[in-house]
Amino acid sequence: MTIDKSLKVKRGGISTRSVLKRSERIAQMKAKGAFDDENTSPIGLPKTKVVKISMKKKKKVKEEDGKK
């Protein structure tokens, strides 16, 4: 079955995942300095926040000098 046109999202399936993979969590923790390869176990890692990026629409700039 196909999805009705009125139910489709314009962005086309782009969404923010709420869960990170273990390797992604380790990379985030290493960047913050909270993970040490020798002392920290990769099992039972704490939760990390997912950064959500929102795109703002650009405002149209009106040309005052040339065209009206």
C-alpha cells in the first residue's frame, strides 16, 4: 500500500533519532572527556542527549534601491 499524499511529510523521512548507537555514544563522551578507553567499560553507558538541529527559514531581503 502507498501513503496518501495528504499524509506525506515534505521533508521526506528525515527525522532525529532519539537513540544513539553505542559507538556514537562513546564518540560523544570522548569529545566531552567523560570516557577513557582504559578505565571505562563500554557496557552500561549512561544516556547522552541527542542534538536536534532545526532549520530556520531565511527571510526575503527587499531591494529598496533598484526595484520596487
